[in-house]
Amino acid sequence: MSKHVKIAAENISMEFIQMGTQRVPVLKDVSLDVYDEELLVVLGPGQSGKTTLLRIIAGLEKPTTGRITLDGREIKGPGPDRGLVFQSYMLFPWKTVDANVRLGLEMARVPKHEHADTVARYLDLVGLKGFEKYYPHQLSGGMKQRVGLARAFSTSPKVMLMDEPFGQLDAQTRLFMERETERIWLAEKRTTIFITNNIDEALLLGDRIVTLEGKLPGQINKSYDVNLPRPRDPMDMEFLKLRHAITSEQELTL
């Protein structure tokens, strides 16, 4: 039985214009299929175009050439069918946890009578039950990012887009949030594209890892299926073999 293609990137190229006339190529001829319920990791070093690719999928940037489709329909702008989680927390400091999550529902025009139950469900899912009336300054970095996760999931998007969401966290909190992301993904099984420059994070999370070359313009280098049982053990021999195979070909943050 063939897999259903959720997102298809077809020959995507992207150029930015600097200093008025200088054209800077960022992506070149990127074609990629993302399957339904897949957790796909796009792995590459800084300045490889991976965030630009995610922003094109989000509808925040328009490619110079090529197109992106979601369930066969071309993406031409942002929409509630895609949830976004960025590296910065993107929380309003004057709003409580509850209000920050509700904001996503309001923007997606979810009926107000559904807000309370939806917020409660997703705060419970991300482990923040009991913190509804806290403000961002009262939360740790990991808790702030979990608020962002709850807000993104609460609108029931078809696809989750996560751009290096744990890059600002310390190593211990980052590992905890990676495990939490895996737990939430297993509970929701929502198609997810996760951007990172960290190979261990990619191997812990991904069903499949797509690597980008370490220079602009970004191009897909290889795709690796990660057929390892969850939760994954970084000291497992198969984990280490795949890690070695990828690091021997990439310039990555280890």
C-alpha cells in the first residue's frame, strides 16, 4: 500500500535580492515529498536554506520557481492548516498561558464556545495543566516552548512546522523537550516537519531524515530512513551506525 503524500515540493528554487540588485541563491531545485503522519527531519548546518524551505511551506515566502502543494492544492500563503513553532517563543508577555493559547484559536476563528475545552486539552497534552494563569516571565524556557506547542496544536492543523524550536534551551531541557515532542507526536500522529542542525536530535525524532548540503544554494543531499524503535537509545549500536553514516557526509553540530 503506497503512502499518501501530504506535502509535495516540486523543483523549488529561491533567490533573495540584496543591495537592490544582487541576487543571492538560497535554494536550488529542491523536490521533496512528505508523507501523511510522518515526522520528517530536515537536517543541515547553518546557512543551508532549511529555514527558508520551511517558510515557503508555511506560505511566508514565495519561491522564485517551483511550487508547494498540501493535499494536492498549491500553497499560496499562510493558513490554519499549518501550525508553526519557531525557535523564539513568540509569546505575548502580558497574556497568561491560557490567553496565549486562546490567541491561536481566535486567529483561526475557532468558535468561542470550543475555546475552554480545547485549551484545557492541549495544555494537558503538553504537561502544563495547572499553569493556565501563569505569565511567560514565570515560566522556564522549556515551559514557554510547550505553550507554543499547545497553541500550534490547538487549531488542529494538518501539518506541524517546527523550526529549530529547542535551539535556545540548555542541553538537559532540550533532551526533555525532544522526548516530549516525540510523546506528543505519538499521541497525535500529525504530519510534522522538524528543522534542526543537530544530528542526535534528528535521530531521536525522525521517521526519515533529509540532509541539505552545507552551502548556499541549499540542495537535498540524501534521505535516510530511521527504522529504529521508539524511544530511541543514543548508545544503541544501530543508532551509532546511522549517526556515523550521516556525520561522515555532513558538516553538523554534534
